[in-house]
Amino acid sequence: MADDLEDGLYIQETIVAESGESDDPDGEQNSKEINEEKPVKSSSKRPREAEVVNEDDAPIKKKKKRKRKRITEELAKKKPVNAKKGELIEFIHNNFDGKLSSIEWDDMKLDAESDLFPANEKEKKASDYLQELFPKWTKLLQITSKPGSPLIIVLTASAIRAVDLNRELNEFKTKKCKTAKLFGKHLKASEQQQYLSKHICHIAVGTPLRVLNLVKSGSLKLNKLEGIVLDWNKRDVKSKRMIDIPEVKQALLDLFKGGLVSTVHKSNCKFALL
């Protein structure tokens, strides 16, 4: 109680002194007394110091991580449309520009007119689309070919899709066309190497990683290619395309760098987006 009275008295004196309204004729003496009390005034700062400590001790709110939208959520807002051929140029640019030497990057660039067929923007069936790209297909089949040197390579995301796609192409292939199935699942790479070394194949349907390994082994040759068809627009049950699946995308990039792009540059072969 005594402390409370002293504090109240001190505060009252301080207010009077600061306001300049004191009736005491000995104002100077009173001001000296007030100045002498200044050391005690520091005690009034203690609550403020306590407040600062409390602010520092307060828990920091964690920033909420921005949730990345899934492909299915994005597609629910707008209907997907088939890609234009410029998307392949953009894809290669985004994945290789700045990661290669200037000479290597120049070798990877694609020209929209000379290196790419018109894309399947109208969502035609696989057979109809290839018939449009290769109107003289029957004549191409008559050209003498060597084992392991296909005229067309079709690349897709999975073995199951490769089987379905091979079936869809029956109308285009005709009976004289020989097809090589180049994917994993129940087919061993060693067996495929033996097959390619002995048999002529006009069309090869496979996955990027298996095709890449067969190209590296020398059993699959690219020198007779007329077209490289990418199953670009096909989406799986999770609405992912082949370029949305990390391992497939990486194998495709390695394949581009490992021979496909250079083959297109030095021949009449072109890329096509199915």
C-alpha cells in the first residue's frame, strides 16, 4: 500500500512539473527535487520491458505452403486440347536451353517447317493421322530395307499403351508391314536385340527408355527413318501425358539428345505429335 501511495504522489508531482502550472513560488527548488527523483522514474519502464520480452517469446506463425494444383484439377476447369507442333519446340527449349554448350544447343534446336509434321490438332485416329502424314506408305514398304532399320518409330508412355496403339495402327500398316514391339513388360532387351539383328521392321512401337537402350546397343538403327511419332496427347488414368511422367520424360529427353534430333536434322525425317 505504501508503494502505491508513493507512486501516485510521484506521478502527480511529475504531471504538475511538466505542465508548468505550479503555484509554488520556489519553483526552482521544486524542479531540483523532481530532478533528484529521476533515478526512481526508471522503475516505470519495467512494464514496457516486460511487454517487449513477451513479444519476442510469442510463437512465430508458420507460413502456409501453397498447395500445388493437380493436373486433374487444372483440366477440370478447362477442357484439354490437342497440342500444336510448336509445343515440341517449346518443350525442347525449356529443357535444354542454358544446360548445354552453345554448340550443343544449336544442334538441338528444331525448325517448325523443316523438322516437324503438322500436329494432330483435330484428334484424328492414329491410322488416319499417319495416313495423312505418309500418303505414299505402300511405296515406302517396297523399298529394300535392312534389319533393325525402321521407317517409323512410335514412342508412347507405357507397354500397355504401346500394345493398344499398335492395334490402332493396323488399318494404316497393311499386311506387308512388319512391326517391332520395343518395350519392357514380358519382352527382354536381349531378345529384342536378337530380333532386330535378324528381322526387317517397318514400324517400331515402344517406350522411350527401351528404345534409347536399343539405340545405344546399336541394334536399333535410325538411318532409314521417315518419321518419329510421339504419342503426345494421350493421357493416363491420372490425366498425365508422357511428358508429365518424370522417368518417361527424362528418357525422352535423353533420346532426343542421343540421336533423334540429329537424325531429323540430317535427313527427311520429321517429328509428329499424335
